[in-house]
Amino acid sequence: SFPAGSGLVAFAAATGVMPLDMPESVLVRFKGKRQPGVTLRDLVHAIPLYAIKQGLLTVEKSGKKNAFSGRVLEIEGLEDLTVEQAFELSDASAERSAAGCTITLSEESVTEYLKSNITLLKWMIANGYGDERTISRRIEGMEAWLANPSLMRADKDAEYAEVIEIDLSDIKEPVLCAPNDPDDARLLSDVAGEKIDEVFIGSCMTNIGHFRAAGKLLEKQPAGSLKTRLWLAPPTKMDQHQLTEEGYYGIYGRAGARMEMPGCSLCMGNQARVAAKSTVVSTSTRNFPNR
């Protein structure tokens, strides 16, 4: 994940080349075993939490310190993640103000992802979706990699601007980011007792599994018994269709959840907004003011 401005993206689209000045890297190395109840999102938030502990990140805006700013965030020690899970980590690198993000994955994880993509792309061709020649070229490229898989790895003698080690066995509870700063990472026990007014499950940081899990919890709730205003917005229309087919939209409706059209929704604030001065628990990572 290497973010770029619109001018650089346009240049890359026109020429097929994108020049990059390679910045220094910050290595985040996970070790140990993930504890029960700790999710991937907690690992996303563990990065700023541990950076604060090491004095590499400060929350205060005056004289702010951010070791990630303008550098590449390299993540190791989570090789068993799926590609979709790796995206959750790499996407959150924008909140660190990093220049980009790389994650070391296993060949098995990438192979599984590409095979599922090939199946989906062939289904798209069969159903007349998009340009067949363009999609076929993508399939050919994926099949070529599968025939001779190879992944980039860091040099053994690579040097880093900073190294952050996170022992998964030390993270025994969820990690959240307090309003309104994605750098302000705190343990759940540090914010326990705060009254929650609204809850948002959505944004590109979610996948269909999150909505299935939410449905399993909500189906145990008596109809209309929610104590908060709950918003749900699947990231894609395909997820919306699948969740409807599986009966989850009926569960959401009986629970009293407000369903938004698939897309950014409350994360961008371009479709609806939460009430003023409300406290919200959200799956969105971009908890900046007015977001």
C-alpha cells in the first residue's frame, strides 16, 4: 500500500511508471501467540499503543513526535494472515502518516487469495461484467504467478529507522482509539464505564465476516432492545446481497439497526451523520474531527 497524490497517480496512469523516493522504514515485529478475544483490529491499534510506550509517538499536537511519518511501515510476524486481513493493517498505515506499508505473508495465503480471485473473475466474465479482455489479462497474470510463486522479503542485514516489537501474549484485551485521534490508543479497561450513544459497523476496514458476527450477536437480542443507535453499512453491494441471501438483513431489522447503503457511509460522513456531541464506537479508523 503506497499512497500517492492525484498528480502522481495521473502520471502513473499515463506512463505506466510511478517514481518513488524510497524513504526509511520502521519495522513492527509481532511475536508470540494472539490471546483469546483479541482481534486483528486490536493489533492495528497496538502499533500506536506500543509506539507511545517507546516514546516514538505522542498524542499532543504541540511538539508532536511521529516516527512513522513519511516512512515505510514494514510489518513482520503475522505471516499466517489472509490477504484480506493484511489489508486491515496496511490500510491503517495512512493514520500513522506513513509513506507506505508492507506486510510479510506466506505463499499459501497469497495463493489462496489469487485462486479465489480467479474464480470470481471467471464468474464476472460468464455474467457479462466488465471488459472480457481486460479481466482475462488479469487472470493470466495471476495464473502466471501461481505457476512460479515468489514473494519479496527484507534483506537479512536491512537497517531500520526504528524497530517496534509487540508480544502478542501481552495483549489481553481490546485496544481502542479515543476521540478524535487515531494516535490516541488506549486499552478497553482505560475507557470502561463511558456511556456509548451510537455504534457504527462499516467502512472499507470491514469485511462480510464482521457483519455475520454482528448478526450472530444481534439474533440473541430481544427485538428493539438495543440501548444505542446502531448503524450498519456493508462495504460493497456484493456483501449486501450475500448478507440478504443469508438472512442477516432480517436479523438487523428485527434488532432495530439502521441500514445504510453500501459504501463509506459514516466514515466519510457523505450520506448521514451521528448526533452532535454523541460518543460513538466505530469500526472506522479515521476518527478525526467531523469524520
